[in-house]
Amino acid sequence: METSGRIATTPDALDFTVENVEKGLHQLYYDPNIENKNLAQKWLMQAQVSPQAWQFCWALLSPDKVPEIQYFGASALHTKISRYWSDIPSDQYETLKTQLFSQIACFSSGSKMVLTRLCVALASLALNTMPEVWPGAVPEMVRVFQEEGGGVDGRARCLALLELLTVLPEEFQTSRMPQYRKGQVRGALGREWGSVCPLLQQLLRQGDSPGAVKSRVLRCLSSWVLLDVPLSESEGLVEDCFTALPDPELFDTAVEAIVNAISQPDSQRYVNTLLKLVPQVLSLQEQLREAVQNGDMETSHGICRIAVALGENHSRALLEQVEHWQGFLALVNMIMFCTGIPGHYPVNETTSSLTLTFWYTLQDDIMSFDCERQAVYLQVYRPVYFQLVDVLLHKAQFPSDQEYASWSSDEKEQFRIYRVDISDTLMYVYEMLGAELLSNLYEKLGRILTNTEQASSWQHTEALLYGFQSIAETIDVNYSDVIPGLIGLLLRININNVQLADTVMFTIGALAEWLADHPVMLSSVLPLVLQALGNPDLSISSVSTLKKICRECKYDLPPYASNIVAVSRVREVLSKQIHKTSQCMWLMQALGFLLSALHVEEILRNLHSLITPYIQQLEKLADETPNPSNKLAIIHILGLLSNLFTTLDISKQEDESGESTAPPVKTAPLPPGPNPVVVVLQQVFALIQTVLSKWLNDSQVVEAVCAIFEKSVKTLLHDFAPMVSQLSEMLGQMYSTIPQASALDLTRQMVHIFARETDHFPPIKALFDLVTSVTLSIFQQGPRDHPDIVDSFMQLQAQALKRKPDLFLSESLDVKAVFHCGLLSLKFPEAPTVKSTCLFFTELLPRCSDVPPVARVVQENGKLLLQAVLEAIGGGSSRSLMEQFAEVLFSLNKHCFPLLTVWLKEALQAQGFPSTRVTTEQKDTFTQQILRERVNKRRMKDIVKEFTLVCRGLHGTEYAAEYCL
């Protein structure tokens, strides 16, 4: 420490005295300089785990210290006991326990945060010593704090004891101890419940117990029931919790205790206790109704939590008690009341959302019974679920326009998510109610739209349509007899509101597959969709609906094609003045689907009229001096072309072969000659080269250019062949000038599709050799600043080995240099890069048998690969990557077994390699396990996972157990 009181940075500053720790804490809490705070925090963390902590922690707990300092002392004690228990001599356990009891007694009337920390420290000690060393831990705790003396009043002693008993199970839940040990301690704690339960019951039932004591009792119960205490043993206490609910001060903690008790998985075994709880929960209905009437959201929320916890966790057990069916039905109706609680979520209420999962659970349980019992339950519960649909659609209604306008953006977003949850629930309920649900919705919608005497609100209409949309989006409604009528009703709706218009659009989109089977209805709905395209507020719904229709109904759309293209081509629609960038891209995808079904001449004619304005704009932008605004415009235009070419595919015949009974799909005959996309790309190729020449150093523009070709290649596949030569040449020039990952990714696509074709092998080989050579030079200069290029390069090499290993026979390809690049890449910190590199090696090693250059390199340098893999397993790489390294080891074992036998022995002979934590015996065992495993890759991964834990000192911990699952 420096004399000024600031933490020094030199090694001799590690003088962990009481005075220095106090200075460090002062610096942490009061120094305005953030760097000094960080330095102090780092130093204090070192102090906390140092051997000197045993000396200064007790001194810091001195009564004359401020609470912040005392708290650090208590925290240091907990850290030493919980994390460094093995450092404490066994003959010191009793002394340590006595000191902690003494300190807790002292602080029982002092700082609450320090008391809690001391209790956590003693709890940790108890967990480390039970059941062998301290078998009666809890009875002793109770006895010590019930004894009078020490000048501490009884109420303070009682609260301190309750705090200690509360944190004991909590500390167990968060402690990291081996699984076998955790089981022992859990059993010991379970046996201690016999000492805790009577004490809690006594304190809760005593009329003169202060509110603070009762509140702490309830918290303590909450903590203990999480240990799976049998519900039958806590039954009396749980019933006492119900008596505490009318007390506002105890309400929240009582709710938590009840919910925790009845939510434990094991509690379903105690059916008799559960049956006793049903009337207790039902007795809360009056309190619930009063809370709702008074706008008391906290109380209604808490009671709802109790009802849902009982229903959701135990619906099957309660359903099976047939003689008590009325009680359970009453509970279901109580939860229905909570679902339909008055007010708009989330502004007037936040309770209804808690109930949605219950309805899934109840339905699953009913449908899981055998057919006979299922029929009985459905007779009772189908009407309940029809009522639920009405309630949910009422809750899904928008508020008045004025009220909705007053909501914050966060409230509107929460309401949107809430409606999605309702939509998911309706979709699930359809599984039980079936086609009758659609008929029910259709009749209600028909009544309100045809009732001329009483006008209904747009909110009511919108909610019913939302119900239709929810079901039609995911359920096959093609055989429903109400859909034609629904289309007719849609045309009758007076759309005078954005939310209603949105739902009309989404409903039409959800019916796209039905429209494909009933194309005669397209003429009715398309005008609505095309009209909506011009409204900025309907951008998302109208564009996504048009895209769905164009995808599903494209072979029925040629009569409407010119109109759709004309509306979409209006300059304002695609120039981001109406639609944001993402919607513009969706619209281009929709047009790609649409054009795919036309004759080639029509496609070319429409393409010409559609994209000519953008080509002209791009020509103008290409002549301008690069600046941020024209960069965005260029990327936008290139994106439009990419998305158009993603879906424009004339080769895809929707030929319903096999078992299908659907009518034959109408398709345009495949023409001879080049693909329309290729024709357009050839026409704009020179322009794209001009754009590149000015923007080659901008990765986003290069990425946008590559995306056009990459998406075209993926869509067209071999139809892209006419462009292979000129694109390969352009890619080579691009990458030679300024290497970028997107160019490598496009090269990989080209290799994947065309490397095996004799006519295209020469340009592909030339491109592959060139980008490999350029990338090798990047590695020579230092690749660390280009992890994206390294990642893409490794993926490209892996693809080449997989699709066309002959590329590695080229005299101009330095296989050894590529191998060494792989070795460097294995040590990158970026996980994706390491994964791609492991993939490269797993593709390379099998080629030892048929590609001589690869065989030579592996024979000469394979040991370096093994060392790199072992180093990673020893702790050099993230544990999340161990499966990938295991695959490399497996490949070495399978394809280079004689060499691996020698290399493993030589590599693991080194002292402290791959980790100082592994013994020679452990390394020998690992070697034997590896060499035995040449067939079962899953087993190899398990071996590597186990060994990496040993290397990292994590073997046998609970943390390790979770990792190995």
C-alpha cells in the first residue's frame, strides 16, 4: 500500500493487513476515479483469498468498524470456509464454529447485512461438516440461540436463529460440492427438518409473535421446502400460511412459502394433503374479488399465483380423484376468473399471463388419459375451454384508441408479446376443440358483421379475426368449410383502423396455403393486399402477406402478375419511403416467387421494367465519389437484387409425386437457353465491376456484391454455369487486391457446386490456388487481425478436400503451408474459427490414403497437430470446443494409427504437458483409451471431456458433472 492510502501496483503491495484492507475498502467505496476503484476491487479480491484473511477478517468485525468494513470481514470468512475448506485443519473446526456463533450473537442486534453474511459463513461450515463431524447441527443452532445470556434480547436471538436457518438450505442450493457429497448433505438436511418444523410452527402460531418474526418464519419455510421436504410433513405449516394471507405485512412472504411448498415435484405424491389444500385455495376467492374491485394488483397477483401453482403442478393428480371432481372444477373456474381478470394487460393488470401455462397442462393431462376416461373429462371440460377462448379473445382486444395512444412503447411491446402468448394458447386449444372452434369463431364474426342494428367495436372484430389467424398460421385449415365464408366476411369489414387492417392482412397471409387450393378466391383478396402496400403503417403485414401468397400461389398468379409488379414497382414502394429496408427485401423475394412461374420472355420483360430504375441509379452512384450516403444506397440496391435472385427459380418444379392425391400443379415449361437471372447478371456484370473498383476497400459493399452471386449460385446451382469463368476471374482480382472473408465464402460455394465438373475445373482450380496463395501471405504477415478471413479460409479448405481433393494435387498449392496455417488457427480465441479449423483437419486426415502431398505433410508434421490438440485439451482452449478436438483425435486414430501411437508417447512424456495437474498414470490411461477408440466417436468425445476436466482441476466437482451431461 502507498502512504497516500491508494493501492499500489507493485508486488510488495500485497501486504494484506487490517490497515491496508481498510484503505482498500475506502478507495473502493469513495474514490471517484473508476480505475482506482477497479484496482482496489482486484486487490481486495486477492486479499479475501489470501492466507492472511484468517487474521484480518476477525479484526474487521470489531464493533468499532463501520458496517462496510465488517461486511468485508464476514465475506472473507465465508469465502475461506466455502472455497478453501480443505485448508482448515480438522482440529480447528470447533473453535471456528464457536467464534462464528459468538459473532452472530454480537451482530444479532447490529447490521443486518453483516449478520446475514456471518450466518452464511456458519451455514457453509455446517454443510462441510455434516453429517459426520457435526451430526446435530440444526438442534445445536436452535439450542445455542434459545439460551439466554450475552446481553442479547430474546427477539434479536430469535431473528438471528431464523436467519441462520433460512440461509442454510440456500447455501446448500448454491454450493459447489461433488454430486455424491451433495446427496449425503441433502439427506442430512432432510432429517434436520424434524427440528426446524416444530420451531417454525410454534413461532407462527404464537399470538404475541412480532410481525418481523412471523415474516422471517415464512421466509425460512420457503427456503426449506426447496429441499423437497415432504408436503405431508409441512402440511400444518402450509395451512398456517393461509391464515397469514389477510395480514398485508405477511402476504408476500406467505404467498411465496405456499407456492414453493406446493410446486415441489415430489409433492404430487401426497394426494390427501393436496385435496385438503383445494378448499383452502378456494376460500381465497372472496379476498381475490375484493382485491380486483379495489384495484389491488399485488393481492390479486399473489392469490392467482397460489391457485395456478396448485392447478398447474397437480392437475393430473387432482383429475384422478374422480369423487372430488367438483372441487377441482371449482379451482379451474377460479383460475378462469384470473385469466379473465378485468383490465388491459399490462397497464391495468399483470395477473392473467400467469395462468396461460395452466391451460396447456390441463389439456395435456386430459388428453393423456385412455379414450374412455378422456371422453368423460371432455364432457366436463370442453365447455370450459370454449369459455376460455371467449375470455382470451376478450383479453386480446385492444383498448380504445385514446387509451392505447397514452401507453408507453414498453407497454405496447408487452401487450404485443401477451397477444402472441394468447395466440399460442388458442392454437393449442384447437387440438382439443377442433373444427367446432373455427365454426364458433365464424358464427360470432358473422353475427357482429351482419348485425345492422347494433354496431360493434373494431376491437371486437379484430380480436375474433386474430383468433382465426392464430389457428390458421400453424394448423392445416384446408378442409374447413368456414374459410370461404370467412373470406366473404373479410370483404365486409370496414377497415378504419391500423391494428384491424394489420390483422386482416395477417389473416389473409395465414390462409395462403388454402388460397393455393382455392385459387378462385385470389381475385377477392389480392386487391386488399395490393392496396395495403401503399400504406406505410401496414408495411410489415402487407409485404409479408404478399410474400406468402406469391410463394404458395405462384402458379395461379400469372393473370395478376403485371398488376402486382406494377404496384410493387411504384418508385415510392421500393425506395424505402414507404417500406423499411427489410420490407423492401421481402417484397423483392415475393416478386422472385411470382416471376418464377412465368414464361422466360415474360420474366425478362418484367425484370427489365422492375430493375432498370435501380440499374440506372446504380450507374449514377458508381460515377460519384464514395461517401457514406451513396454507400448506403449502393448496398440497398445490391440487397434488392440479391433478394430477388434468392427466390427467382424457374427450375423448381412443384411436382407432387408419390402418395399425394393433390391435383397436378400448373408449371411453366422449362425453356432452352440461359436462365433469366444469368442473363441479367451478365448484363450488369460490368457495372458491378465498376462499383467494386471504387469500393473494394469497404467490406460491407464487397459483402453485398458477393451476396448477389452467392444467393444466385445457391438458387440456380448448375444453371449458373455460364458465369463461372468470369466470376472466378473477378473474385480472384477482388481477393488479390483486398482480401475479404465474403470473397472466400463465395469461392467456397463455387467449389462446392462446380469443382467436380470437368468444364469448370480449370477456372475453379485457378481461383482456389490464387486465394490460397494470397491467404498464405496474410498468415506470414500475422493473421491475428483477420479472424473472419482465417475462419472462411479454413471452411474453404475443408470444402475443397471434401468435394474435390484433386485441388490438393496442384503443384502451385503449398500443402505444408496450409497445414501450418491450420496449426496457427487452432490457437485462435474465436470459437467459430477453431471449429472451422478442426473441420479442416477432420477432412484432411482421411486424404492421407489418396492424396500423396497430404500424406507427406501429415507424416512429417502430424506430431505438431497432435501437440496442438493436446494443448487445447489441457486447458489452452474453451471447454465448449472439446467435441471438435475429439473429432480431430478420432480422425488421427482412424487414419494415422501407427504414427499416433508413437506421437502420443513422445508428446505426453514431457513434464507438465498438457497440464501440471495430470499425473503420468493419468496420461497413460488417457493414451490407452484414445488408442482403443477407433470406431465409437461418441466415446472418444467422452474420453476427451473427462481428461480436460482432470487437466483443469475440475474433475469430480458438481460443475464437472453438469458439463459431462
